[in-house]
Amino acid sequence: MHIGIGIVLMLIAAAVSLFFAVGRLKENGAALEHATRELLLRLEAIEERLAQMERSSLESMSLIRETVSASARSDREELARNFAAFSESQSRYIKDFTEIHRSAIDALSDRLEKLAGCDGVRLGTPGARQSVERSSQGGRK
């Protein structure tokens, strides 16, 4: 009989222990459910922030692309203007250079003709050398 009472007491203790364990499991389940809801809310907030960051990044990339495009266009236009100005400057320089040398050649040609006219000798003719040589020998005597 003592054994029966001991078994009954053990069963009652086991039942009470099982009852408290089930109560704790329910509390833990409720806490776990609350934590799961909170984690889901945080996950949704993270997803929303990621979407905002993606939109912001796309807008920034678009703005950067437009800025780079405008800058490149401006640089190309400036380069074209500078090249045109350089070409015009070089053309003027070549034209001035040609005119200066043409006038120098014309002046040299005039002086040579005057020099040749002084002796009555025309340069470039075969007898011109002989005449120049004779006149220079005559001037030495």
C-alpha cells in the first residue's frame, strides 16, 4: 500500500510538473510568437529601407549620368571652339608669314634688278659674268 500511495504521489507530482511545463511552453510560445512578429516587422522595415536606398541610388546614378553627359558635351564644345580659334590663328600666321616673305623676295628682286641695271648688265645671261669680270678688272687698274 505504501507503494501504491508512493506511485500515486509520483503521478500527481509528474502531472503537476507536466502542467507547469505546459504553462511554461505556452508562455515561451507566446514570447516566441511575439519575437517572431517583431522580427517580421523589422524585416519589413529593412526591406522598405532597401527599396528606398535602391530608388535613391537610381536617382543619384541618373543625376550623375546627366551631369557627366552635360560636362562631356561642354568639354567637346570648348575643344571645338579652341580648335577653331587655333586653326584661325594658324591661318592668319601663315598668311602673314607668306606676305612678309613675298614682300622680302620682291624687295630683294628689285635690289638685284637695280644692281644689275647699274652696270648695264642683265644677270643670268652668259655674257653678264664676262662683263662684270671686265668691269671689275678695269676698276682695279
